[in-house]
Amino acid sequence: MLLYRTQDKKLVEFSDCCICYCINPRSGTGQTIRFAKEKGIEIINLFTR
């Protein structure tokens, strides 16, 4: 589990925006979205569009 969080944080660090399809905000994808929000990265969730 820790490995995935580390990889997700690295992805967010090197990203300008986050395009995702997140249904459950408590999932791993939801956690990555929270990392991106903390960094001020634009998030485009295709589920809500």
C-alpha cells in the first residue's frame, strides 16, 4: 500500500493537471486527487462531467 502512495505522490509532483475517473473519493484514486488538490493542480474528474 505504501508503494502505491509513493508512486501517486511522484505522479502528482511531475503533473500540471490531473485527469481522472473517480467514483469513490475514499479510494486510492481519491487519495491521489487529494494530493493533487494540496499541490494546487487542476483536477478534471470525468465521472462528474
